[in-house]
Amino acid sequence: MIPGLDAAFAAAGAAGWGAVAYGRLAPAMSPAARERAEEACPCPAAVLVAAFPYYAGNRPGNLSLYARGRDYHAVVTARLNTVCSFLKEHYPGYLFLPAADNSPLPEREAARLAGLGMMGWNGLVILPPYGTYLFLGTILTDAPLPVEEVPPSPDCPGCGRCVSACPGGALGPDGFALERCLSHLTQKKGELTEKENALVAAHPLVWGCDFCQRVCPFNDHPALSPLPEFTCGLVARVAPEDLEGLTNRAFQEKYGAYAFAWRGPAVLRRNLELQKKKE
Ligand code: SF4
Ligand code: SF4
């Protein structure tokens, strides 16, 4: 690739990275996703994809481990921006667009095609020693980077623990059923069906679900993240009294920098209420 690029990703805090030609990734994208990507970058040539570790230990709490730290969209994008600055020095005049979980690019498929880590049955990228506790980020570019075609990431060993542990039955031989995933349901706005209510009520977390990660053998003793945004000043638990009397604005002032706050306080209050009724 480009001399110094490995070091630039490492300095940005990435535990690993890879690259894939846009032409290889595009068939995995919907027409609408391609349109959006190509509107932002009219002559896309490549996607760089990087993994940022977030594991900060296993303190008890009712928020998913990924959501306890600073909002990863902003953190990962800012960190990737430093890599973009490096690349712009080598490719002046070209576009380098960083994103994390908020772009039309299918990040996990980009990681798979770039040969990054392993692809878990739980749908997550596994990258020892960090296990699955990773945020993915991408850089879309029109620069003619020398991207090598590498073999795609292998699948995980398929022990099946994640499938057995899934409380909503969202993982199975037919793939992933979003509508039964507790991570999705705890973040879903508005009215839930009776069945969804029951699933959330029986769940120990008010935001997210770590079951399919906690049981994965690659997460037995994951390495701690070196990134302070994901390891310092964490909020592990939200109790009803923490939200009492908070307007949306006050909630954003108190928690807006955290990854669990983007839906506002209403879904958290609903989930807390459902779980209280069950007690
Ligand atoms: S996050 Fe929870 S509900 Fe969703 S697939 Fe994993 S174990 Fe199943
Ligand atoms: S729990 Fe087993 S099957 Fe699931 S992702 Fe981890 S290694 Fe793969």
C-alpha cells in the first residue's frame, strides 16, 4: 500500500484495517445505497475499513458495553480524519470521506472483503485479542490507491454459542432477524407489540444486548481498549431517578455525548418501566 499508512491507522487507534476496491463492494449495496455513496463521491475507487476496540472491562450495569462510552460515530470519524489528512498529503485533490455506522457503505461486508479478522455467526467481526468488541469505520475515496485483492475473511469456527444464547431467537440458520433482536427492540421508538414488550421486560439491559458477544470464546479475556473515549468517564447504568424530570434538552445536556443517548430519554423510560413491571 502506501508507506506510512499502517502507522497512520495505528496512530489513529485502529487495531486493524484493510481495503477493498469499490467495484467489489458495490454489488453488496442496494441501488439507493450506491446512489448515496456515489452522490458523495462521484467516482468511488476504494473503501478503507478499520476496527477500533472499545472493551473497557465488565462493570455491572444495564447498558450494553458498546454504549457506555463516548458516541462512537463522532469518535471514530474524528480518528479516521487523521488518516484522511495523511492520505490527502499523498493524494492531493482527491476525496477521503470518513464515516462510522452512518454511511451507505456496508461496513461488515467491506471488512470481510478486505480480509479483516473473522466473520462471526453473531454477525460481528472478530479480531483477536479484542474479540468482537470493535467499532468499524470506513473511508470512501476516489483516489487511485494501490488496493490489492485479498482473500475474504474466514468465518469463525461456528461453535454456535451465540445462537444458543440469543434471547430473542434472532440468530439462526436463516441468518439474522432484526425484528427479534433485543439490541434493536430496546432502541425501537414508539409502541412495541405485546411480544416485543415481553422480550424487553425480560431483558437485563435497557439499551442494547451483549448476549451473543459475551458467550463468544473470542471474548473470554478480551484486551482492553487503549482509546480513552471508550474507557474513561463511562456510564454503565441508567436508573429511573437519573431521568426523572429531564426534558429532551436536559437529557441531551446530561448524556448527549454518550452512545446510548441518540434516541432520547423516551425509549429508556419505556424500557425501565417494562422491566420494573416484571419485578
Ligand atoms: S444482540 Fe442479543 S438479541 Fe441481538 S442477535 Fe445478539 S444475542 Fe440476539
Ligand atoms: S460464539 Fe462461536 S459461532 Fe458465535 S461468533 Fe463466536 S465463535 Fe462464532
